[in-house]
Amino acid sequence: MSEKIDELEKTALATKPWQLAGEVTAQTRPENSMLEEHVEFEQTSRMAPGITEETTLQLEDIIKQRIKDQAFDDVVRKEKPKEEVFEYKKRLTLDHEKSKQSLAEIYEQEYLKQNQKKTEEENPSHVEIQKLMDTLFLKLDALSNFHFTPKPHVPEVKVVSNLPSITMEEVAPVSASDATMLAPEEVKEKNKAGDLMGDTEKSSTDKKRERRHKKMVKRVKIHEKEKRQKLKEASRTDENRKLSKAEVAENLKKLTKGGKATILK
């Protein structure tokens, strides 16, 4: 028993063969050792059909039909494009510097370019034909309708200068009054309260405003009148004082002449 136990312990502690070592590579197992083993493994790909006369005939029929239809699934060969030195230099280089123009100016330039292209694309002969057609259709419409329809008014741009006729006709400097060149608002200023209104057009607020304005003007006038009166009274008192001093001096002279009084210096 002890010998059997020793053998079992030795086999358990000894190195296991490569078949029981789990995943094994070609370097860890001996050479051609897989040939002697019966290995079981799973195959995910579909098995190829057996080669028989029927399968070969079917394949030949399919190939012939594809040749008749010219349905070839060959891969299109791609060639690397040959770039010349000049073509490479012609490419646009991206400018990484900050633009000196603002975004609004860039949009403005794009808009002007689009409008200029549209105007350039118009053919002058087409424009002339369109004008002739418009005149013809207008005459035909006027003749065919029961009522005469006049030609539509075409607006004309006229430059009106703010100058009198004298200065426009004559080159020499001629004296002209500025009143002819002024607008009505410049001749007479607008009222602060607004446009001029009659008594019937005025609202309660307008009437109250006028009343306040009149009272204020009246108050200012009364205040100025009182100031003038005070100034007059002050001037009168000064004159009275001066006259009284003169009278005192005359009285003193009379007294000294009479010998009734003496002036002490």
C-alpha cells in the first residue's frame, strides 16, 4: 500500500504532459506530436460542397451566363494620380492670419459680386427684345380693350438744388436774400408745446398748461415791477439824505456868521 501511495504522490507532483497543460503552443510541445493525437475542435465556417458532375455543370452554366451578360465583378484597379509640380503650386494655400476686414465688409463684397454677375450675364440684345415686346404688347392691349389704358408712369430721378433761380441762371455774384432759401420751420420756430391749435382743438391738459404759463409770466412781471419800485425808493432816500446834509451845512454857516455858534476843529 505504501508503495502505491508513493507512486500516486510522485505522479501528482510530477510535471503533467502537454495534453493536460491546457493551451499549448508549438514551442512548448514536442515536434510532430499532434500527428499521433485525435483532436476534436469546432468549425464555424460552412463545409464546402462535395464536387460532383451536377455541381460542376451548374457552375459552368453560371459562368457562361455571366459572360453573356458581361456581368464581371472584377475589382477596378486604382492608379495613384500623378501630380505635376506646377499643378501642386497652383493649389490654394490656406491663410491662417487674421483677416483685416470685418465680417460685415466681407458679406458686402460677396453681395456686390453676386449682383455684378447678374448684371453682366444680361445680354444687351435680349434686353432690347424685351423692351420691344413690352411696347408691342402695350399697344395691342390698348387696341383690344374697350377702355383705353394709358402707359404706366416711369419714375424719373431729378436733382433739386436748394437755391433761388437767380443764382442758378446767372454766374455773376448777385445779392440774394436768405429768406428764399429757408424752410417754413426755419423762418418760424415750432412752439414748444407742439403744433398751433385753436381753442376748440385744445384738450384740458393744453388749457391747464397755458394757464400755468400765463400765471408764471404774470408772476415774473410783478416781481420785476416790485424790484424797480424798491430801487426807486432807495434812490429817493439817498437824495433826501444828501439834501438834509446840505441844509445842515447852510444852517451852520448862518449860525457862525451870526456869532451864535463856533465850529471846533
